[in-house]
Amino acid sequence: MKRAGVDTGGTFTDFVFFEEGTLRTAKLLSTPENPALAVLKGLGEGAYFLIHGTTVATNAFLEEKTARTALITTEGFKNLLQIGRQTRVNLFSRVPLKPPEIIPEELCFVLRERVLYDGKVDIPLSREDVERLARTLEERGVEAVAVVFLHSYANPSHERLAGDVFSRKFKVSLSHQVLNEHREYERAVATALNASLLPVMEDYLDLLEKNARGEVYIMNSSGGFMTTEITRRMPVLTLLSGPAGGVIASHAVGKFLSLDRIITLDMGGTSTDVSLIKGGISITRSSSLFHLPLRIPMVDIQTVGTGGGSIAWVDDGGALRVGPESAGADPGPACYGRSELPTLTDALVVLGRIREEFPLGEGLRIKPERSFEAVGRIAKKISSDLYRTAEGILEVSLSNTERAVKLVSLERGEDPGEFTLMAFGGAGGLVAAELAHRLSIPRVVIPPLQGVFSALGMLLSDGVREYSSSFLRQLSPETVEEAGKRFGQMEREAKKDFPEGALIFERVCEMRYRGQGYEISVPFVNSAESLLNSFNQLHMKLYYHTQDRPVEIVNLRLRAVLPARKPELPQIPSRRAEPVFEADIYHGGRKMNCLFYRGQDLGNGSFLRGPSVITSSHGTVYIPPGFVAKVGIYGEIWIEVENV
Amino acid sequence: MFDPIKLEVYRNIFISITDEMGTLLKLSSFSPNIKERRDYSAALFSERAEIFALGAHIPVHLGAMPSSVEAALKEVELGEGDTALLNHPFYGGTHLPDITLISPVFWEGSPAFYVANRAHHSDVGGMQPGSMPLAEEIYQEGLIIPPVKIEEKGKVNRDILKLIAANSRNPEEREADLMAQIAANRKAIHRLQELLERKGEEAVEYAYHIVDYSERILRKRISELPSGKFYFQDFMDDDGFGSQAIEIKVCLWKEGQNLVIDFAGTSPQVRGGINANSAITLSAVLYSVKLMLGEDLPINSGLLRPVKVKIPPGSLLNPYPPAAVAGGNVETSQRIVDVVLGAFSMMLPHRAVAASQGTMNNISFGGRDFAYYETIGGGAGATPESHGASGLHTHMTNSMNTPVEVLEREFLVLIRRYELRKGSGGRGRRRGGDGIVREYEFLSPARVSILSERRRFSPYGLEGGQGGKPGRNLLVKKGKVKVLPSKINFKVGKGDRLVVETPGGGGFGKED
């Protein structure tokens, strides 16, 4: 049976097929009104095993087309979502703002009930009250219900009772099932978002599954695929799966290239996503979406608002700034001919890295003279010359991006010097070598098959699901033994969530000194002493000190992985690199001669010395002076400082 | 002259270091106050003790941190690997729970920078758990620490650590939090030394350029302000010892490229602990100036250079020792913002902003071996273009709430209600935001302190908009309800309930 990875994007739906030992790619125009149509059309005849990345949930959230959802919570806490953490998102503003409230106050309701922190029932919940409220909700035209009772993670019986009644008439999410952790606001956000996405995800999957010829699996935000049955219950797990695609692909391609330490750099038009891979993909449970805390497991990605379309400007004090405003794809940078906005892309045109002889992306011809005009205006404002200004725009952009790389590496106690930078996205290859150099990253790799990179990642991905169990015991040989048993139970439960196959489990326990509010993840081993040592070492590395205090295991985390059958990546023949032409570029304040190559002319073993530029429909790669590039067996491009 | 490109590059580098310090404090500390409520700040200082980078944390710490560094430099000799610690409100501190740690960053044998972080500790001793009591003199408020060396040549001075811990109701937590604070400075030193290794003198120069940059833009904006003197005044409810209303008066005018802010006419210092030292007034002024003239500017000492602040000695805003000061930082600071923004609203009507809740509603409670402190949000003031937001912290603080599920696990208290106080926002063409109702049920006997404001005088509305509803503190004992004063120390028994209703924000413009 053929395997297919399918990624729905705003413009194109990308396909990568693996059948009888060969890999095939395709692109179709997306059908935004009903994204399943393009997916089904591209899949064509014959049975398949489909791994699909969908933005249905993300788009519904962004376009505010989610279900009419009610929040039901404990009496006394009606405004759980309005109050939030009682902070403002903009510290210095005449008009303080809060995160979006997700569910408006008129659809927030309370029930008389109360559970205490230890699970004891203080005020019992009456079934009649729930039934009465259900009738009210019906009158209000509610479609979905989020139930969030205080301390439900300690005793879910009230949520279960409410769920029992509500589920007869509405789509229901219970908070202890969505996020079984304490901190009521964070749990309420996840539950409310999940409930509001239930109907749209169900409609989408109904249509897809009714017409699909084979098994369907959906990509989640934590770097793998899951069954449609889980997706229907937990659509919130797909909410941030879009940007995860590139990281998953990097991880998968990294395995072919024998790389297990990678920093990914996905530089698009408006922003740049950075993530760290060390052995496996980094997972975080504290991401956010428009200032809403999202405590669901997802690929740990830092995003900065700097991309090829970021607009350069000079502020009141005469400092050169780049972004966060972006020219986007429309009107786009000045060189697209539809605006006069000076962007990072225009700076790269001025520097000679992007030329009109080579179209940018899908047949887009650029107008270099417009870039010169736009960047020239900035130069005048900072009384500098054109080329110095263009290099300045690049430098400021790089310093913005550098911050994101530091967040995923240095701030997590990792030295970027031990990693390889894998760069992709429209502008990634144009700046990667210089960015790596600033951060003392020794090597850059530009992966192959960039045009369908996310879809490739899906095809190469594994089945993944994260499980957690609240534990909260002091570390001792006895509790470690108990934790081991609990992990065993969790593993047995997890097997029900996957299709047939041998699962791989990763056991992690989250530990802290007693009294701390946040935990450190430590790989679980069956020894209290080793756990304590690992914990102290990590604490030292991250927080520059250790404490002489009791240590607790707070949560047990299990990552279940169903390894997929992996195709080989197609290999390319060897070839000597021949430039197509040469032209002047500017680098480091000097004019120099640069060789230009076409991607399709390169082969395994092609060797290039900087300054040179490689262009292909997937993007442009710049090799600065002092660097060399070598093409590998899969068409990947390695860039390093030239050893003299 | 500076290079406009490098300026931006360095600004990015410096901010990432203060962010990293903040993250370390949040993730590795122990008091709910630091780990959950994030009541901390981190900053980088030039050799001249001017802030050039500040983590976006708690506004009231901003203007006050430079005086901590100045005091530390004056009182102790800081060599490489040394760290000074202080909380003395008359030597660089603000109020006693705020403990500040200052370390030099040595490069080629001399200090190139200083780094500092400040965190609000849940208890530093004194007459009431939580160290936010209603007191008459500072000696009752807790342990007073002048600048001392907590770290010498990279080695922590255990004696001082033990001394501080022994004076707290939760000694273990104090010690652990101070270790996290020491580590935060170490991390910043490490990062700055790396930077100096790579960039050398240039890094130091750009720290100054960033400060100059903020100053230059602000001066330009000040010179464009309308001429004339703009007055505003408002009142604190009382000092907790039966005083009459306490006046804060301000007059604002420009002199060329300088802005003068004169507090002449403000009440003399008072008996109860709402006196605020001049560093707090500077913080409140800096915050207000940034809000009205420099929302987009990097926050640093450059914003203070063109601002001349005059405060009469011996007044509420510049008291003599041994004045009690616990509430100055949290309550009086809010009123200073109210009057300075009020005067600005007269000067720049299109940027006017009605009063926000004007208090932090400080609630602390505890017993023999535990102490807890928190603040409660309220309503924000309306502006000509917007309604005020509801149920959030305004102006000088932005600390988070402690989640109910964390609070109830760690302390013998239940939260029975935490909702918006509907209808408390001032009416008007633009409505003020609503306050909050928070109801505590005590599960064991405890001693409680409240320091709150705007229980008598409403947060003002503007241009015909109504004021927000004042707050109320209620004690429910065996079904009987008693209205409590704005500031009080009292005891509760098992089953007693405290209901705190926080003020709404002022409205803007006449209702149609």
C-alpha cells in the first residue's frame, strides 16, 4: 500500500508519496472553502496510508469560525476566562489589554459544586442543576460546552456527571480530560479552545474519512501523527501543528544525514521559526497563542517577527529597525513591484544575492531598481551609503533572529556550537551561513526537497502521543519503584491509542525541589540516586545553582512512539559544479566577484567556494566569502568556514 | 556618534540577558510571590549606575533600582565575584520585602557594568505575617538590611543568609529564594563577560548610547509639548491611624527640553506606613512619562535625565526615618501615577486617561510558621478612544494572581469567589473597567493585614465621565458582616470570611 504525506497550506496542498521503493512529490492548488477536496483529489486512486497535516483547527480559531461554546465552571468563578491571571499584556500603555477571552461572558455559566485540592467533595453537584442548565444552554443556541471545575484533576467525578448530561445535547470537553493538571486558568483555556474546535474538526474528518480509500492519521503539534479518533476528541492538539511540520521534517531528514543535534531555522516572509533537536524533537508545555497560555505538548518553537518581508524603518531616535511589520506576500517587498516598502529581501537584492536573472519562487520576476530606491531612502535617513545600509538591514535582522536561537539553546543550557543549523523557508538559505557564524555554529545544512518539506516530514513521521500522570511524591527508592509501576500501567493504556505495531516508550519524570513552582524533565531510570544526580546536574546547568532540599517527582510523562516504515530518500548522481554566470556582489563593505549556480546543475560531490549563490525554485542559498559548500548524496548542501 | 545598526543589535543582546534573569527567577524560585506572581525585576547598569536595560517586569521597580546600585556602591566595596544585598528603604530600597542584589561585572580588572535583580519576598519578619503590616515605624515592618555582602569572591556568605532566614516566618523559603537571586546575577555576569570578550569596549559604549538615545527622543518630544503650568491633586483615603485625607499635589511644566514635575503642597509624612521614599516617586514619574510620551521608547535611565522632580523633604513622598513605608511602594505609588497622569491629561487632552483602580489591594496573612502575600487587580480607567479593561493590575504592578488551585494546596485557605465586580466601572461615553470580588474563607486561625486604598475616594473620571466605585473590605464572622477600614491588622478564626471588593476604573466623557 502506498504511504502519503499531505500538508494543506494556504496556497498549495503538498503531497509526498512513497510506493514500491520510490518517492514522488506533487503540488495542487488548495481548496480553502473545503480543504479536503484538494487532499482527496491529490491522493487519487488506490488504497493508501495517509498522514495528514491540517490547518482546519488553526484557521477556525484565527478566523473566529469556531462553534458557539459555553464555559461551565464552579460557582463563584464565572469570570475565570475574563480575569485570567489578572495581568495586562502591554506593560506600558495608556490602554491596557488582556489576552482574548475565548468565550464571551454571556456564555459563561456556573454550577453549585466544590471539590477541594485533595479531591474531597465540599459541595456536591446536583444532577438536576446540570439538567436545568442544559436546557438554558439549548435555548441560547450553544453547540459546544467546556466544563472546568476547580480541582477536577484531583477528583473528576463532578466533571464526569456534568459531561454525562451535557453530552446528550452538545459536544463536550471536560477539563480533566483535556489537561489533567492544576492551575485553573491554563486548564480552562485549553478546554475552552478544545470544545470550540470539536464540531469543525468532526465535520472535516467525516468528509475526509467517508471519501478516503485507506487509513487516515492526523499530525499533532508534538511531532507525530495520531488516530482520527483522538483528533476528534482533542482537536486542540492540532492547533499549532503548522509550524511543527518543518521541525519534524528536519528531524527526519537529519536521521538520513546522521545528524542528531540540529537547530532548525525556518525563515519565511513574515517570521522565522527556530527549534532545537537533540536526539529528538524538543517538546514544550508552555507555549502561547496570542498571549493565551497553551499548556499542551507541542514542538518547542521560538518565533521572531523577522522574515524576508520584514520592513526596515528608522525610528524617532535615528536607530535602524527591521520589523515586526511585514510587507507579506502582497504587496510584498519593493522589488515585487507592488509597493515601495524597503524589506530585508530588498536589502539582499541591493547586496546582489538576489538577481533578476533568477525568478524568486514560483515564476516571480523581481525589479532590482525598486529595491535600490527603497533602501536608498533608508540610507538617506541614517546618512549612510546604500550598501552599508543594506548590510545594516541584514545585520539587524540577524540580531533579531539570533535572539530566538539563543532562547532555544543557551537559555536551555545548550551550546549552539555543538549543533548544525538546518535552514529552509524562502529566506533561510540566504542568511544561514552568517547567522551560524555569529553564534559560533560550525556548520549549516540546507535540506533537499524543500518545496514539499513539511509534507515530507509527515511522510517520514512516527505515530506519537504524549501522556501525563500527576504523581507528586518525594523522591525515594520506594516512590521510584511506584513510578515505575505507574509507567507500566500508562504504557498498557497507551497501546489502545495506536494501530498495530511495536511501540517505543520514552519515560520522563518532571522533578523539582520541594516548594518550587516549575519542574525540570529528567529521563526516568529505576534508581532514586541516579535521578537525584541527573536532576541536580540539570538544575545547575539551567539555573546556575543547586539547593540542599528534598526533591519531588511531580508528573510522569510518557511519550509513545510508533515508528513508521521509512522510505529511503532519493539520491542524486555526482556532478561537478558549473556556474551559469558571474556578477558583482557586496559583502563586508567590499565589492567582489560572485559565481551563480543553478540548483539543478549541482550533483553529489559538487564543491563551491564563497562568495557564490545557488538558486532553485525552492529558494536561494548564499555562500559568503571565506565559506565553502559541498553537495551531499541527497542533494543537501553543507556550508562551513573554509579551513586555510 | 553611534551606529544606528549596532544600537539595535546591542539593544537586542541586552534585553535578552534581562529576560534570561527573569526566567531563571521564575523557574527556580520558591515563594509563590516570585514563582507564581512574578513579583520581580532584573536590570543592567552602566558603571555610572544608570539603567541601560530592564526586563519588562514590574514598573514600580524601574526608577527605584538605580538608587539601590548607588547605595551599594557607596556603602560596600564590590570586588570581582562579590554581590551586595539590601532592602533598607532609606539606603536604596523601597519597602522591606523587596530584596535587591547587586553585582559588578568585571572586565580587564575593573567593573564594566553592574547587574541587579529585585524580588518581593513573602516574609521578612516584623509584626505581621507577610511583612506588609499597618505600622507606625519601620522597625515594626521587618528586618532592615543596609547594603551588605552576601557573596564574596564567588562564595556565598552563609552567616548573612542564615541571619536573614532566621528573621523570616518561612526561613527555608527565604534562603532558597536568595540562592535563586544570586544565581540570576551570576548568569547575567556570565553573559556580559562573554559579550565583553567578543566585543570589548564597544559593548560598554553602546550601553551608554542606548541611554542617550532614549534621552534624545524624549527631549525632542518634551520640547514639542504645550507651554503653561498644569496642576492636579488627589487624595489618599487615610493612613490607617485615623488621619484625614492625605493630599498629593503636582504641578507640571516644560522648561525648554526639560520637564519639571513639582510635588510642592503635598502632605507632610504620616504616622501609618504609606510614606514613599523619593525613589518610589521617581519610579512613578518615570512610568507616567513613558506612558504619555514614550510608549515606544526603550526603558532606561535616559528617560529620567530630562525630568526634574522636586519633592519637599519631610513630605509623604520624601519622608525622614524612621517613617513606616510598607504601603508607599504599592499604594502611594499608584496615587502618584494618578496625579501625574491627571496633570498630563490637562496638558494633552487627546491622550487623557481616567484614573484606574489606584490601589494594589495588598492582602497578607499567616500564622506562626507561614506567611502569604498577594495583591488583587481592579478596573482600568477609560480614555477618549477606549473603555477601560476589567479585572487586571494597572499602572505600577503587573503581578499575576496565584492560581486558586495552588493557593489552596499550599495554605489553609479557600477562595470562595473570584469574579468581576459588575457595575463598578465609572459610567461615561467610555466606561471604566470593573473591579474584582475575591472572597477568602480561613480554615485555621490567622493574622491578616490589609493595605488598600480608594475605599473612600473614587478613582476619578474625566470630561464628565463618572468615577469608578470605591472598593470595600468586609469581614463575615458567624454570619455577621462588618465593614473593615482600608488599612488594618486583625485576627480571624476558623470559618471567618474576608470579602475584598476592588475599585472600578474612572469613565471618560458624558454618557449619551
